[in-house]
Amino acid sequence: MSPVVSRVQESISHPPFVPCQEICRTVKQGRDGFCKISEDFVSHPQIQKISGLILGALCYSLSHHFLAKTSAYFSISPLIPVPSPSLFPPLALPLKLFLVPCHCMSGAIWEEDLFRGNFTDHAKKIFTSLYGAVGLTGRAGSLLSRISAVVTVALLYGASVFLGSLKALSNPSLLLPQFLLFCFLGTLFGLAGEITGSLYVPASMNIAYKTLHWFS
């Protein structure tokens, strides 16, 4: 056998290039590593808090359009009487700054712990039992239970929060749009909590929304 033929046969049996299986294995390892880094990055508490603040600011901006659209749909005038912000106007801004930790931060954290924490957990258990009784189990049953819990708690959140709105109380015709607005916000907060599996994001969203609304 000539040396040329021997080199050709050797190159065929031991190719100089990396086999496809090895390439796929390397790509999979790189993809898994990237997913792990991304998951660790997204699940970091500080990242979740910052993301929640940004999303909360977007929710506040979106709430004006939502309220205007629902008011127009129900033929309700968006013009509402604005009550005096304080009996002592010079102290209005300092008092608001002083009350930010109590009203905007502690209130938001308490709401999210109650609604997106305790109430949502209990609602998911109830809906899991109900769907399991009709044969909906596994991933489909779990997904339906989580969605049903988020929507149910959002309705409860809207009913409990909108009654304290000065805009709604000063103009009873806005009760329905305000109720729908807070149900919408409660749904967004609930979805954020379910997607991230943490209360950091919905709590930060609520803090940002309350703070912007407090100074508006």
C-alpha cells in the first residue's frame, strides 16, 4: 500500500475536525451555562428590586391611559374636583416626604405580603383542589390554579384599595374605573410575583406606583 493511500485512510478513520456530537455537547454546555448565569442574575434580590421600581413607574404611566380609556368607555367625565392637599400648604411637601416611608413603603410591603403572599398562596391551594377534583392536574392544573389565584386576588385587591382613593370618593362616578384600575394593577403585581417567584418585584412595583401617585 502506497504512503498516499495510507494517509488518506488514516485521515478518514481519524478526522482532524471535531465530531458533530462534540460540537453539540459544547454548545449545550455553553447554553446551560448562559441560562444559569441569566437565572442567577434575574433572581438576584437587588436586580428584582430595581426591575420592580422600573416596572412600577411604567404601571403609573400606564394607569393614566387606562383610567382615561375606561372613563371614556363608560362615558364618564375625567374631570374631578381635587381636594385641598393640606390645611397647611407650606407643610404639604415636607409632610409628604416625612410620610413616604410609612405610606409608600410600609403600606406597599404590607399589601404585597398580604395579597400577593398570604391570599395568593391560599387561593392557589383552593383552586388546585377544585381543578384536581375535575381531573385537571399536572402542569395544566398548576397553571390554571396560579392564573385563577392571581385574578381572584386582584379583584379582592381592587375592591379593598379603590375605596380609599380620594379621586373615587370625590366623584362617585369614578368608582367603577378606579375599581377596574386597581384590579388591573393587582393583576400585574400578581403576575410579576408568580413569574419571578418572589415578592421583591411586586413590592417594588407597588412602592414606585404609590410614591409617584403620592407626589402627583
